[in-house]
Amino acid sequence: MAGVADDFGRARRRMVVEHVLERGISDPAVLEAMARVPRHLFVEEALEPRAYGDWSLPIGFGQTISHPFTVALLVAALDLRSGDRVLEVGTGSGYQAAVLGQLAANVLSIERVSGLAARARRNLDRARIYNVAVRVGDGTLGWRGEAPFDAVIVAAGGPEIPRPLVEQLAPGGRLVVPVGRTDEQVLVRVTAGSTGPVTEVLGDCRFVPLVGRFGFGA
Ligand code: SAH
């Protein structure tokens, strides 16, 4: 479980109030999870003082750690329960996976860039988060051997809803995925209902490209 007492505790509480709660996300479990996870451990040391601001930050390999608000929005849309098994596509720094790990039983996170996956593992260990497994691969294929999942979250924007991710949802499972062009997308939620998948559009968003078999070409 992530530690609470560190030099960034005040900055972290401020982040939760100003960049998440005051912008409309009030799910207490999500707020509490973000108040616990030491976000500064998921960026390089020189950027630590900026870790709790209202922005994304570079994490290497041309990728970014998402805005605090973006993480809150996606995670809240999953409506997680404590026993849930979650698949995350796009580990990046591991920060969002850490937040998911506070809310669900287990998180399996897939990252296509092996250098990022290795760093994310190290970041998660430093934050003492042990219910998140990180694997290298194309997350648009999901992870058939570990399916079904109660929730699937995609942290990169692709041209379509990756079909394997819908197929790997448990009954009642939720998939949250940004869909659209490389420069702008809409956030889509697919719920596996008893009469088939139900799709909702939650709003506009902007993510780095999802690259893979059911994403943009590599
Ligand atoms: N949620 C992350 C940020 C993710 S940025 C965080 O909290 O830091 C999006 C990540 O998705 C990048 O690291 C990128 O390499 C990865 N990605 C893009 N396409 C992917 C795919 N098909 N499978 C797995 N990861 C992918």
C-alpha cells in the first residue's frame, strides 16, 4: 500500500482538491486513492517538484504521464469494486496502474515499450504497490490467458474500439477507451450487458496514440 507520510503530502492533497474534486469528480474512493499514491515517484527526479501540477509530464520514449484530472476521469468511469480484476493498456509511468491498484483486487497492465515497462515496475516497487503486474506487449489484443476482466482501461487513443478488449470483458464488465484521430478523441465506455455490449460517449479527450494491431499502425 502506498505511503502517506512524505514531503509531498500537502501538494498531493491540494492536487486532489483543486484538479480533481473542484473539476467535478467527487467519487470518494477515487479521491482517496489519488491522495494515497505518491505521484512524484512516477516521474524522473528532476521533475518531482512539478509532479502534482495540472499537467502531463514527459516520461521518456516520447510518452507522458497523464494529467491528474485525466486519470481521475478514466478511473471514475470504471466504477470499480474492491474485488475487481482490471486490465490496463498503456502502463506508461505506472501511475494510473497504482491508482487502480488502490481500488481493485488486481491489475494487469500491458505496455508496448519495454523500457517504460521496466521503469514502471521500478516506480511501483518504490511506491510499494504489489497488486499490479506489468507485461510487455500489444495491449490492443488484451490478454486472453488472463481474461475475463471486470474492467479494462486504455490510456492511449486509437481509431476504433479494439474488439478483443470487448470480448475479454466479464458479464457486467466496463471498458473505457479513447477513440478517434491521433490529435483528438472521444472517451467511450462499453458495458458488457446481458443483451450485448452497450456503448456510451463520455466526452472529448486527447491522448497519445494507441499503436498496435487494433490501434494505429506501428
Ligand atoms: N497511464 C499512464 C500514461 C500512459 S501514456 C501513466 O499513468 O503514466 C500511454 C502509454 O500507452 C504509453 O506508454 C505508450 O507506449 C502505451 N501504448 C500505446 N499503444 C500501446 C499498445 N498497443 N499496447 C500497450 N501500450 C501501448
